[in-house]
Amino acid sequence: MIDARLKYVIKHKKTNRRIITIKELIKILEYYTEILDVSTLREILDIGKNKAYELLETGAIKGFKIGKNWKISRDEVVRFIREGGQQLS
């Protein structure tokens, strides 16, 4: 079980960085579409392009390709966050 005091940093387009709880982040994810692309994954996790592709290619976050474009299930991102996202370090 994830301790709700753990924090994630996300970046909103019109606001500065804000530290929120994992529970709040998962609630925010409900407003995203079911299938995400790499740029949305990067925005949610506040990571760079290389890190996003590394997470997908190693299977830390499971996704699938349509042509050259990665697609990621929103539920998979939630799973990754709940498990602590250790691969982000």
C-alpha cells in the first residue's frame, strides 16, 4: 500500500510546479483520455523524452506502438504511480 504522504511533482501548462499527493495525482488522471501518448506521459510524470522512452522500452510502463507512435493506457500509468515509480530515479 502506498503511503499517501508520498509526493509527486507535476507540471500544469498554466501554473508553476506544485507538489501533490499520489492520491491527488491519480484523481487528476481521471480527466485524461483512456489512451495517452508519450508527450502526455511526460507531462504527467514530469520527465524528459529519453526517460519516457526508456520506461516504455524496458517495460516499466507497458505500452504499445501504432506505427512509430507509443500509446499508453491511463490505467498503466496509475499502476506505475501506485507501485512507487522507482524507475524514475
